[in-house]
Amino acid sequence: MSLALPAGRLIVSCQARRDNPLHGPVHMGAMALAARDGGAAAIRANGPEDIRAVKAAGLPVIGINKVFGDYPVYITPNFAAARAIVEAGADVVAMDCTPRPRDGEAPQVLIGRIREELGAEVFADVSTFEEGIAAADWGATYVATTLSGYTDDTQPRPNEPDLALLEKLATRLSIPVVAEGRFNTPEHVRRGFEAGAYAVVVGTMITNPREITRRFVTEGVPG
């Protein structure tokens, strides 16, 4: 069976938080078009409105639905959040597959419901090797290193991508393992593929000019 996401390609995450001047579907739709023209093979986007906008680029879309509240898990934490982005056009549903508390179904239940009831592929965001193995056993289509460095179990957060986790998962699993999280340079992307990545996701360093500017100011401007 063919997969929605092509192998050996770059995926661009087009997201902007509410406090970002680029927040909203108009800007994210334009970002997706620019990413496509630059050679991206798929887009990761947040929320139904942005997903509808980025679909205009004609690329496969990994959809997430961030639901913020009193729980540490906010990336597509429940079935309603998943259904909303599939109805908006997401080809793949990305979800937090860590064991942390959430306002929704346990990840093993949610993976099954997304695949069986929505007919969508599941992109499992994990932070550790054990979480990746579990997500694969539960039926995830892809496992991604997205959350390494962003959970209590993976602190302190390094500045570099977690290539060790990527290589360990790629060696062990028979399903695609996607590299994501702090892949901030072309060299990082190349090393990700060398470590066994099926695809590599880049976000901030392509689609967040505010953070790119801050990095140049912080690291390059004297005084």
C-alpha cells in the first residue's frame, strides 16, 4: 500500500502561534506555496483553517490540532480534534503519543479510531525510544522524533537534533521513522537521512522569520 508521505524528501512545518505576526491561514497558505516551490514534498499545519489554506499547495498535509488546556498533551489529544482536521483535508493526523496526561483517549485507542473511523494515516510524535516502539505496536503509520527534548523525560533540551534516537528507532522499526525537532541547518537534514530517516521535517528555520531574526541578533550582533 502506498503512503501519503513520500520517502527521502523534505517536509516543511507551516505554523505560527497567535502572538506571531504571521498567524492565520492567509500567511500559512502563502508559506505552503513558497515551500512547495522550494522543493518541499509535504506540509505540516495546525488547525482546520490553516489546513484548508495549505491544501492549495497541492501537497500531502500532516495535520495537527493543538488544544491547549490543563494537560501537558495538546497535539491532537482526542478524537474530536482529529476528526476536525481530517474533515479540513489532512491526509495524515499527527498526535502526541507520549504517556502524559491528556483530555482525551489513550494514544493506543486514538490511533485505532483515527485509522479505522477516519481512514487517515497516523503520525506519532514521540520523545523516547520506548514511546516509539509502543506507537508502532499500536498501529501508527509513521513514528517521528518530534517531542525529544520537549518532555520532562528528555530534559535538558539539547541544541542539536536527537540523531541517536532517530537512528535507534530507524534500526528497530519496520515502519517509516521521520526526523523532526531542531533540524535547523541543511547539514542537520543530511545527517538525519544518513541516520535512517524516511523523511525530515523542518519548521522554524524555514517558516518563522521572527525566531530566525532573534537567532541572528542573539548570536551574531555584538553587544
